[in-house]
Amino acid sequence: MEKKKIVIIGQGPAGLSAAIYAGRSGMDTVILGCDPKVAGDYTIDNYFGFPEPVTGKELIERGVAQAQRFDVDIRCDRVLAVYPSEEGYQVKTEAGQVEGCALILATGVSRVKPGIQNINEYESRGVSYCVSCDGFFYRGRKVLVVGEGIFAANQTLELLQYTPHVSISTQGKTPDMNPPFLAKLAEAQIPISEKKITHIEGENGMTGVVYDDGSRQDADGLFVAMGQAGASDFAASLGLVKNGVFIEADEKQQTNLPGVFAAGDCVGRFLQISVAVGEGALAARSAIRYVKQQFGK
């Protein structure tokens, strides 16, 4: 498995700031993810040092160029899951796996909602957002994964460790899974439906779902995995302490797990680019110190 000193997830302002500081210190660093939300059609007119408005795209491009100057390995590679390992944290991506001595989460807080009317009523009563956390409780039972992409495909394949009775609902979206994952799903005979779930049924916990065409499907559990994996998904699988949708981090950006740091919008402070940049720098400093203390280099 490929190994790095510091793995950063998220290529927004917090992640790039952390990458710049980590790379400049000489740490072998990789930053994973693709274009962040701010890199789109977004104008910034209150960022220090720019008397004229700057686009989010330009600001991110400048950050990428600066990180590359310090030999940071920048990859447009979607992260599917994160697990503790013997020497740090193992990150599974669409392209492969990489292990880091320290991990910095800088993925923001966005999560795609499934649009199921009464989903909140069934959270912890059949609805879950974390296979590695709750898959064990559905051994041999019928479960659904809601999602259209590679994240959903990966979560579905993980569920096969616990039950063979797994199916996918894309919630009305066109499946967006690459051929290798589609082949694995086909080999496992996982059915994929593009019908949209309108609501969940069950009096003492979930017993099934109803689709927009009026049909019904029995299911004891529903795992939400829409869009791409984000901060909440990684926090759940690692056991990070959260405050609502945000990850709890101290003044040094340290989470409750040694070697895991969080910065930017995912920690839920003042959701501004300038704050994210500062938190990224703090997270990198803490990660550098942690790696040197624990691994001697």
C-alpha cells in the first residue's frame, strides 16, 4: 500500500492551506478530492490582499500552484472510505488506497439529501449513514442503499459482509458508477432501481419503502450514500465526536482521535474562506508535530 506522512481530504481553501504548510515543512503529503464548490462561478470580494474581487476558481488555482511548488502530491481522486490502520489511517479512493500517519479532514459539510418525506423519523430506527458503524446490526436482513455514484456502490459492496439481501435505489437519478464497480455489482447480483422512494413504512422501526409509482419494497434498513463521501461520513466511520453535522476540533484543530485533524467548514465555526485558510494552517502545524513526535520524522 502507498504510504504518506500526511493525507489531506478536500481541495478547498482549508485543505490547500494545510497542504502548503505541510509541503513546505518537507512532509510527504498528498491531498485528495476534486474541484471544491468555491471553485465554481463564485466571486469573493472580502478576502485579505485582494482590493478587487477574485473568483473562487482563480483563488483555488493559485492555491494549487503554490502547493505544487512545495512538492505536494495533488490528485483529483474521490475518497470512498477511511479506516484506522496500524500505522495511522487508511484512505480508500476510487483509484486505490493510501495510508497516512496523520489525516486532515477539510471536506466541508455538504450532504446530498435523499428527498424521502419522513426519513428523519427513522434515523436510528432503520436509517443509517454509515455501513461500517451499523452494517453489523443488519446481518442476514433486507437492506437498501440510496445513492447513484461510486460511494453508494462501495457502501453496497461493504454491506455484503453482513447480508446478501442488498439492493440499490438511485432515487430517480441516473447511475454514475464506473465500469469496474458496475461489474462488481453485477457479479454480486445487486439490483439497481432508478425509482424514487417517497416515504418509509413501519410502526416499530422500518419495514419497507414506498416508491413514487406506488410500488412497495420490504426492507429492514436503509443506508444513505448519495453524492460523494463527506466529512459526516468519515466522522461516523472513524468515531469522531460531532456537534450536529460538524466535527468537534480544539484550538489546534485536533479531533478526539490522535492523528486526525479537521479544518474549514466541517468544524462549523465562522464559515468564511479566511477562517478556513487559517484553520488549515493550524491543522497542518498540529499534524506535522504529531508525525514528528509519534514517528520520529
